[in-house]
Amino acid sequence: MGARITLVRGDITTQEVDAIVNAANSGLLGGGGVDGAIHRAGGPAILEECRQLRATTLRDGLPTGQAVATTAGNLPARHLIHTVGPVYATSTDRTELLVSAYRESLRVADELGARTVAFPAISAGVYGWPMDDAARIAVETTGSTPTAVEEVRFVLFGDEAYTAFTRAAEHAG
Ligand code: APR
């Protein structure tokens, strides 16, 4: 069955859940936005494990739409799942890659036995995805993907995101 969806306005690095999802880039070696906040709060152990992945199983980086788990370091979560959302483009529809980022994160969460998972608004920041559409895709995808995860908690950093996700959740029923 699908997971229950909850919305929180706040900072994903403070969420006490089984797994926190990071909106990473393919390089997996940190960045700005939620990626930067997670590495800052989680500490160097995360980057160390990301470097090991780049040196072994992910030599070419993490492809868009895929997900991989590392230690959560000092974060108040047992696991950290990195996923790469698509950069928004008007010339081509990359919706399926954003859908994949959520689905693959849930698949990895299931592999880890995670029952509560916190997600940011993937691709809705630096990657430029319009917030309303990002929220619709996020809520529809996580609400319809079979998973053993019991709670999908969207952690929204600002009012615009929180409002957009509230509307998307209401619309999804
Ligand atoms: N907690 C929750 N949400 C946050 C936090 C935080 N601490 N910091 C930022 N956000 C929100 C942003 O406001 C935005 O709504 O996360 C959403 C996703 O924005 P980004 O972090 O920019 O992620 P994305 O759009 O997927 O771009 C990924 O940005 O940070 C770099 O290294 C990252 O190159 C990658 C790219």
C-alpha cells in the first residue's frame, strides 16, 4: 500500500525519521541548497562515504532519477538517501525523471527497512522546477507508489513550498 503523506514547514536536517532524502547532484560531492545543509549538519562522514561511492560503484556519478543510501552522519536519522532530480527545461518534459527520483528513493527506503522518510521538494530550488508542478509530482508519485514506508514527510523550507504542497495534497485527496 501507499504511504501516509504529512507536511512540515521547516528544516529537513532536524527531522527525526528513519531516512532523510537529499536533493543531490550527480557528482554526489555536495553543493548548495538542501544538499549543502545536509552535509553541514551531517558532517564529514557523509562526504567520505560519497567519495567512496564515486571511487567504486558510481564512478560516473549518480544518474538523474536514481537514488543511493549512505550514512546519515550526525543527522537525527538512521539513513540518508541521495537522489538526483532533473533540471527543469521548457524544451523537453523531464517529468518521468522527477517521478523516478521519488520512486527510487522509496525503493531504497524499502531496502533499508525505513518506515518514516523525510523528503525535500526535489528539483524545486536550484534546478528550477515550478513549485506547484513539483509538489503535484511529489505528492502523486509518493501517494501511488507501493511501499512499506508508512510516513512520507515532505519538509518544506518556505511558505511558497508549504502552500504548494498543501494544495497538491488536498487535490490528491
Ligand atoms: N530543509 C528543507 N528544504 C530545504 C532546505 C532545508 N534545510 N534547504 C533548501 N530547501 C529547499 C529549497 O528551498 C527548495 O524548495 O529544498 C528545495 C530543493 O532545492 P535545492 O536544494 O536547490 O535542490 P534542487 O532544486 O533539487 O537542486 C539540486 O542544488 O543544492 C544543489 O547540490 C545541489 O546541485 C544540486 C542542486
